[in-house]
Amino acid sequence: MSGKTALLLVDCQEDYLARESLQPPRGTLIAAIAETLEAARTQGWPVVHVRTRVAADGSGAMPHRRGAPEAVDGTPGAAAPPELQERPGEPVLFKRFFSAFDAPGLDTELQSLGVERLLVAGVHSHACIQATVLDAYAHGFEVVIGEDLVGSYDAAHGAQALRWLDGRAASVKSSAAIFGKASKTWSHFNPCDARELLFEAELTRSATVTSEADRLRGQPDMPIAERSSALSELHRRLSSTRGMWVEALIRDLGKPRVDAEGEFTYGLGLLEHVVTTLQNEEAHGSRRVRYRPVGVAGLITPWNNPFAIPLAKLAPALAYGNKVLWKPAPQGSRIASMLRDSLADVGLGESIAMLTGDGVTGQAVLASADLFSFTGSVPVGRLIVAEAGRRAIPAQAELGGSNAAIVDGSADLEAAASDLAAAIFSFAGQRCTAIRRVIVLDAVYDVFVERLAAAVDALSVGDPAGVATQVGPVIDKASQRTFLSMGAQAAVDLSERGCWVRPTLVIEPRPDHPLLRHEVFGPLAAVLRVRNLDAAIASHNSTDMGLLGALFSNDAGAHARFLAEAQAGILSIGKARPPFAADGPFTGWKASGYGVPEHGRWNRDFYTRAQAIYGH
């Protein structure tokens, strides 16, 4: 960026950054803006802070916020986080409405500084950022929006706003491109000792994603027999290196050995089912119906299951003849690299581009793919589904859950407590299918809570490499801080260096507790008391998510009611962590899922296009 440029920070205030559905998440966004703020100061750019300010009595709030004003003067919510606070000489101006130019004196301040260009950062992309950019354009400024420096609690709307502004009133660029950096990296630290850097992962630029998509489209198709043979060989090689993969999962994620072993077995089973299905004549089609690959499959996989979930997507995508743009979560990128190398060793490397990155990389993958499969959070999933709809491409999304288990008076309470404790807190609750809410009928509530608490206290918390360990650390210090703020306790003897959080039951939490409103991806679970089965099922269905539900009961009538009325894609009787079948659908209802289910025969439905043939 040449000419005199100013950094304009818009509404970088705690109330706005605290929105639960903010994308990028609060910590990620603050870190990116703080890094840019330091770079701007180093280069001698003027920095101007524009914030919203509402009077203590609520007057001055915008009309749509009068009932619940934010950024009220003198409250913590009106302040900037410490990383983004002003320094002496940096003006702070206050606005009431959306645009930063509503702040009296902003245009005069910028003109007096001789500013020609603005780099805009802050929140929210679909509202105050958009209004600010349009006014800046109208005032004659050249505007650059930092793609990774703005956020929105309505991610789909925010992405649409940036897409519309780009090339009209502004240019949208990553901070790396703005400051001429060759690349940015993600640093991943050991969850068991946060002082130890395990590895750094490079964040792929959007231009690289585009070029890799073009390369993949130029690759020749591989005959189905060769694909089948390659995946069979992959299965054989992975089976023979089980120990290496298990140790990698323990090392990079702090995943307890028993869970690492379980993930490896599950992933291998998913791969085996794809191989078996591909060898079945049905996969080839018939004289009248063919199943053709869609094209380039965009796959985004999470960090918590970096072996099984990628295999669940990569294997069918490649099996049915697609090429793959794959963005693993940065925390799982070392294991992803191992998996990519394994695929290359069996002859599938040219059909894959692995692109480590953040949300900006993910957006580029989405823009370049012909179909999209995603596992992750609800806010990001909604953004992906909206963009896929705009582009009219197939999308599949598994978006987590606020999973519930019901315990009634006929249940074996001792067995239910033991099963639930292990299922809730294994891998520190960092599973999309972990139970988050335990709903107990009043008749057995006190007795059951006592037994559940005893079972939780008996869980083995410690070194994930230990054979007996059931609960290891959470993934990083930021996650640890989040869970501690929700009422969890640190494992004092382990947490000085690592990221351990003690398994925590939140007994009858207040209605606005995070556990009752959205997915809390950690070692906490709510325990709720209800009058009867009617109230239990209503409580089970009370969230907008519906991934997994469980019932502990020996009453056949309760079984029938639960199976008929529970709103979730996966239901289980007597088991909080059922043995997920490789040939069964993995699917969420409501906000927990979108599109064709994963696994089993549904793989072909998603990764191919059916083609009817007549007169032949």
C-alpha cells in the first residue's frame, strides 16, 4: 500500500467482540488486529479508533438496540480489549450509528493527517464495517478491508457484504498481502506443556488455493479399478503402522491413548467400507444409470479427529473419481501431512491439494470447489451452506451439537452414571457427539446426581499416553481459559504447564448458561431436573441443535416415546457413546447438520452425479 495510509479500527469493543457466533472467533480476530496494529505503528501509520458510546441511562442507543443497549459508557463492554487499546497520540472518536463517519470530526481528522487510504478493521462486516466503507468511499478515500481483520456474528451476511464491496468501494485483502508477507504461520503448542512448540503450519494464501484448483482440474481421470486398488493398498499400509498414528494423536492433541486407539480403528473401518463398496457392482452403475464424479471436492476437517474424519471424506471423494482441495484445521496439520504422504505413496497424491490455513483459506477453498463437505461449528457451517447455495453447488455439513441424555426411574442408575461419566468427559469432552446435557427425572434425581458425581470424580485425569488415562488436557490455553470462565476448575497439579481442566458438572444451571444455548466443546456438562418423561423429551428437544440423543431406561414405553419424539439424527438406547457404524448415516438434525448424511451408501449420493442413459 503506497501513499499515506491510516488504520481505522471500528467498534473494537468488548460487547461486540463477545458475540457468541462471531466469526472469526473473538480470540482469533483480536490477535490478527493486534498484529496489524503493531505493524501499522511500526510503519508510522496514523491509527484512529472509532467506538460506539451509549449514555449510562441508555439514551443515545440506536433505535433497534434501545431495549438492550451495548457499549454503555463506563461499563467493561464499552472498552477495547487490552491488546487493542489506544496509545498516546492516537485519537479516539465516538459514534452512535453504523458508520464510523458518524463520529464528529473523523473526516476532518483524516484530512488533517493527509490520509489518502484507509485500512479498515473491526466489527461487524455486515453492518458498521460496510457502512463505514461506503462513507469512506463517498468521502474520496481509497479503502482496503483486511479480510482477516473484520468479523461478523452473521458470518454469511458478512461474507456477502465483503464480496459486494470488493471491487466497488474497496479492495479486500488478507493482512499478509497488505504487509507484503510471504506467508503467515500457525503455531501449535503441546497441550500437556504449553511452553513447548510442537510445530508451525503455514497458512495458505487464496491465490495458491486457486492455482491448486486449476491444477487439479487438469489432472487426468483415474479408472475406477485403479482407485479401488490404491485405496485397498492405503488400508493395508495404514493397518501396518497403527502404533505410529496412535502416538501422533496422543502427541499432537493430548488425546488419551484409549481414544486415540478408538479413532484409528474407526477411521480404518470407514476406509474399509469405502473400499468394499467401490468393489461392489452397484458403485459402477448399470447400463441405464451411471454415477459420475462431481469435480473438485472442497473438504474442511476439524482438529479433534484428524485421522478418522479426513479419511471419512477423502476416501469416498477420491473413490468416486473427484479431485480434492483439503483444508485441515491447523492444529491437526502435522497428522494431515502424514495422511497426505500416505495417499501419495499409493498413487493418489496428484489428485489432492492439502492447504493448511485459517478462515481466509477456507473461504478460498469454498470459492474454488464444485462441492463442499465441512465438519465444524454452526456459525461457520451456516456461512458455508449460504455460499454453496449462492453458487448452487452441493454442500454437506456436520455442525456439532448440544447433545442430551435422559435418565428415568427405571434405569440402572449405577451403570448409567458410569457410562455417562466416561462418554461425556473422554478426550476432555472435545467430541461433537459428547453429551452436554443430562436430563434426570425428579423421582431419581438426587440419587442419580450423587452417583454421577462419584463416577466423574473417579475418572483418571492425567498423562494422555497412560493406558488408564480417561481425560487428558484441552487443546490449548485459550480453550482452558474459556472453560474456566464457565465455572470449570483447573486441574491444579497439572495445569501450571499444560491445559488440563477438571471434568465439571454444572448442576441445574441458569437458563442463559452457555451449556444450554450452544455447543461447549470441553469437559463440562449440565445436569437438569425435570418432572416426567414429557418434560424430559421437551428439554431434550429445546435447543436448535440435534446431533445425538440418548435414553437410559428399562421401560419399553419410554423407548417407544423417545424414538418417536426425540429430535436428533442419531439416537441411542442405553449407551451415551454408541458404536458408530461405518455403513450407517452420520447425520445431524436442525442446526447440527445439512445436506446428505456422511458414510455408508450416502457417500455415493453426495460425491457423484447420477446420469440416466436411454436408447443404449
